[in-house]
Amino acid sequence: MELSTLIIGLVLFLGGHAFTMHRAARARLLESLGEGRYRGLYSIVSLAGLVLIIRGYGVYRSAGMVPLWYPPAFLRHVTFLLLLIAFILIAATYPPSHIKRWVRHPMITAIILWSFGHLLVRGDLGSVLMFGGFLLWGILARISMARRALKDVPGPTAVLTEPRWQSDLAVVAVGLVAYFAFVIWGHPWLIGVSVV
């Protein structure tokens, strides 16, 4: 069982992202390093963590996965639905759509759905650590953002972009195309596992 690389990667990637939730500590580090150095350090830590997660999970899979439970086959359909919604939410991250207004933080919500969906169909230790870690981080990030939103109420001069239905249609179309492309070609190519 080889999980050390995966765990180090998760600590670096998720720990670095979790650090930004502590606004006072982040502000102090930002002030001491300067914005350029802070962004550079943050990017290096995040990239190193991501590389180690990918590498560590690959090593773990090739060494033989450790089963914890055996998910029932019908949960695959639930996962497909959750991931379809996640792809649409990722596409809704930036355009001024109604979806973005309703969901508030589409990318974080997409990560929560992605990780929870994978937990439904992956019952081995490495997958539980990886997807469980991302799920926990996503939930904490949503809570942190909700708390910050209560404090940072826009002033009377703030410009709020009105959502457009054309953006919603484009978001759904891009999400659907990306989803089917990833399910058919992307997942087997990047992950090495066919889901169809």
C-alpha cells in the first residue's frame, strides 16, 4: 500500500487552499511577502500538490488498491448525473448567468458534487482519502465564503452584472459538450479508466 505521495499531495494542495480561508493569516503573509511573491508561492505549492496527488494516486492504483467497501452498481447512474451537473456548474463559474446567481459559487459546488459522486462509486482507501479530502475542503470553502459574503456587503456604488438567459444557454451547452467529451474520451485518456 503506497499512499504517502498521495497524502503529501493532498496536504499541500488542499492545505494551501484551506489557508486562504484564514483571512487574517493570509493578510499577514501577503503583507510580509508582497502580492507577487505570495501568488508565486501559492501557485508553486498548489502545482506541486496537484502533481503529487496525480502521481501518488497512480502509484497507489498500480501497487494494488485497498478495498473498504463495494459500491452497488446502481450508484454509477447517480454519479453520472452529479458529474453532469458539476460540468455545467464549472462552465457557469464566470459568465453572468442565472445559474451563477442561484448557486453562488459554481466551481466550489462542482468540486463538492464531483468528489461526492466519486465517493459513491469508489470504495477503496486511496479514493476515500482523495475524494473525501476534496469533499471536506469544498464544504469548508462554501461555509467560509458564505461567512465572508455576510461581512462584505456591496456598497451603493458596486456594479452588479445582471444575469442573461443567453449565458445560461451557453453554459448548459458548454457543460454538456465538455461532459460527454470527457466521459467518452477524456476519462480513459487522462485517468486510464473507461467509464462507458
